[in-house]
Amino acid sequence: MTGKGTKNIPAHLQPYISKQYYHRYTPIEHAVWRFVMKQNHYFLKDIAHPAYVNGLMDSGIKTDSIPKVDDMNTSLAKVGWGAVTIDGLIPGSAFYGFLANRILPIATEIRNIQNIAYTPAPDMIHEAAGHAPILLDESYREFVRKIGEIGSKALSSKEKLKVFMAVRHLTIVAEDPNSTSEQVKEAEIQVAEARKKVKGLSEADQVSRLFWWTVEYGLIGEVVNPKIYGAGLLSSVGESQSCLKEDVRKIPFSIEECTKTPYDVTKPQPQLFVCESFADLVAEVDQFAATMAFRKGGTESLDKALQTESVATMAFSSGLQVTGILGTILKDKKGEAVYFRTKGPTALSFDNKQLDGHGKVTHHKGFGTPIGRLKGNIALEDCSLEQLRELEIIEEKAAKLIFQSGVKVKGTVKSILLAEGRPILISFKDCKVTYKDMVLFEKSWGTFDMAVGAGVTSVFAGAADPNNYYVFPLMEETEEVVEHQSWNELETLYDEIRSLREDSNWNEERLTQVLAILDDQYPKEWLLRLEILELYKLHHSGHPQIALIEERLQTTDWGSSVKQMIQRGLILIDNSK
């Protein structure tokens, strides 16, 4: 990969990166790509935001063939971004993590021809034809980076994880050509059942909705005459047209309305939100971030982390960061947290770097610590070593700390860890920690490492130093073996027509033979007929075969969705001669 390169991608995101096996794309998949891209270039030029139209031309994305992600990466590198390939749906924290690091994750699969108008599964058309071009706009990509940053830190819930798994299964089933309608229906039911079990609206839910109604399905400009900028709309041949009709309600954009409004990935959206400008989106998302746990901290944020039952990081006012699964919060009579404990492997960090000797091995059973000021309204993190001595907190000396909350720590100071000249961690031996009539730590348990901090200032999903907290499989560079491709008859016909078009050859006899094969073996094959019609009109506009192909395309009972695609294809051919 060129451009940003995988070496600059955080280690915790690299396991989600896959390869683009470009030679595996079939001639039919290239034809699907070409059809959608030609549609976008023609039909979106007047209804999409200028940033998209300009980006479509400046991004270097080709119309006639599926792009290589390396080429897209090089193009985005010009504006400080990059692109990597991923394998379909990935966890939200990872997806947003890529965006926060200015990297566009791209699913390299291509929707099948049955889902050419729209697919709920991430694919190359959605990522490359939808997301990438508009990222060349400075104010827009700053918005995407910001929403990536808050999304990567948003706290979720265990029920939400089950929804993700159900949606992932649905997208796989929906895109699999071998799936039956019963299997798709069953997958949809599983998604609905998983969503029923979600209680309340987590931060991750709110960010997901915000992302959906902006980056995926956003409109911009005036409510009465908006332009499209959402990638979900830009990559949907059908909905990019229907979304601007009067039966789709247009709502002035607001964070509150977006985060209150659920969405369904399997259906056209009944309402859309219209923002005034990308600059407004950036300002709004900044205000929204101020309401989140990673900015607010405090007991409310700890409660959110407790409900996730997932890895989170609790940052103290001293700068010390505790990463683990929060298991217990003790509160005073006012409901304020005075002590918390994690369960299972925990790591301590400062400035997002794990502290030596305080990784998951040391704290494999969890980590507990008081929160707050000492009696006398003393914030330990504000104390110098001299002031600590005045408080009789001296290495190898006995000490007794009494917090305003009533938590008591009594033991021998083993060590004091400083950062930037101030204490962030005090370790005790022969220590006992109590709160009211509860014993929180016994002398026989070993060393008591106490976080220094008058308060918890930030709580966010994931690890402070993910590259050290998580265990990653070794990434081995293997040389790609390009195996010989074996195409079926229909794929071979597509490839042959593509060669005739690209080489500007005119072979009337062969075109007649191909049409005969289609009539005999593939009566429902509409896209290849459109490509053949395009060749006839380009090389022999008065040929009688044109009328026969058009009659076949317009009179066959294709179904409403395919019929719409055919009509748009015919319009495009007539206007691009």
C-alpha cells in the first residue's frame, strides 16, 4: 500500500485490514461498477453537492473498472488521508478508529447484480463511489474525522454488540446469491429481536444515528431544494433519485433530532435531515461531544462504563488512566462515586502510554482505587514531594490517608510514581483499605496501587494504550499468488463485450451471436443487453437490431426495480452518444 501506508496505522486497527484480490473481480462485477458509476456521473451532477461532483472527477476513480484501493490511497494521501481494505462489517469502534486516524476503511466486495440499486452490505461501490470523492472537501473530511474520534470513544452496551452481530449476519445473507428469501427473512427477524433487547440509548447508538443521518444519508443546503452528500444516497442508484421527492420528509438538521431518530438499513428512509453547511456539522458535533463521557467524566460517566461490561478507560484528574472492565462502583450518600474496581486484566497508563510494570500481568485480577480529595480538601495530584512529606506520605514510612468520602488507606508507602513532577500513583505494602464497615483491600493481598486523582475527568470506550493492552496476531507479509481465473459462460460473454468496447472493435456477427445466446440461455440478463445496445448505438446507430433490443428491454417483465434500472440505462445511452 502506498500513501499513508499500513506502518502508520495503529496496531489495534491492523487486524481488521484485509487484502484486495483484484484479479478475482469478475467481468460481471466490473460491469455492475461501470453501470453505477456512469449513472452517478450523469444523474448526480445536478442533485449532489458540488464537493462530491468535483471529487468524483478529481479522485482518479475510473468509471469503466473497479478501482484499486492502493490508487485510492494515493489519491487521498494528497489531502492527508488514506484508504485500507477491510473485510465487510467491522465493529463500530474499529470503523470509527480508522476515520479518527484519517483512514477510509473500504469493503472490497461488489454487490451482486440483483442488488445493483442498493445493498445493506458495505461494498466497493458504497465506499469508493460514495465516501471517497467527497473526502477531498476540507470542511467535510474534518467533520468525518471528528465523528470518527467521538465514535471511537463512545460507550456502548452488551446488547448493542449483539445487534451488531445480527446486522453483520443479515448483510452477509442478503448479499449471498445462494440465500433464500426465507433465510433473509430469518436474518431480519434476528436483527429485530436483538434490537428489542436494547435498553435505552447508549452513546454509541447516538453516534451511529448521527453518522447515518449525516455521512450516510445527509442532505445539505435549503430544505426546499437540498443537495445530496450522504454516501448511502450517492451509492444507491435508486434512492439517490427518490430521496428528493416530496414523499420523503425533509427535516432541518439538529443533533437532537438525528440522535432520536432510528433507522433501518434494509429499507429506503422515510425522512432525511438537511444541514446548512459542512461547517455547521463540525460545530454541532463539537457541541455533542461535550455531552459525552470522554469529555464529562464524573459518576454519570462511570455508570455508563459499568453498563457496557466492556473494556473502558477511566482517566483521573492527575492524568493516570485505568483500562479494564469496570465491575464495581461505591457511592456516598449523595450518589457520588468514591471508589471503583475493575474486574479481570487491567492496565495503567499516562498520556496514552502504558506504565512500566503496570500492565495486565500485574493487575490480572483487576484494580481498585479510591476517588476524591483527602480531608482538608487536599488534592494529592497538586502536591509536590515536599508537600507529600508534610502529609507524612514518604517512601518506606507508614502513612494513613483519610479521604473526604470516608475511605481510609493505611499502610507503608512502597513507592510514589511521578509524572511531570506530580504524583499519579502511590503504592503501599502491608496495606488495608476500608470504607465504612467494608474492607476493600487486605494486607495479605499484596501491593495496593492507589490511583492519585481528585476526580475522574474522562471515561471512554477501549484502551488508553491499545497497542499494549490488546494481543494481536502477527501480521505476516505473504506474496500474493495470482491464480488462473475460470469464468462461466455468462462471465465470459461480459468480458468479450467489454473487450469489444475498450478496443473500439465492431464485430456485428459476434454481437448477433451473443444476443442469440442471451435469448436462448439468459432471458433475464438485462445489463449485458444494455452494454450491447450501447455498442450498436456507438458504432451503427441505424442498425435494426437496436429496435429489437430496446423492445426486449422495455416489454419483458423484469420487476419494478430492474425496470427502473433499465430505463435509467436507456436514458444514459441516449444522452451519451
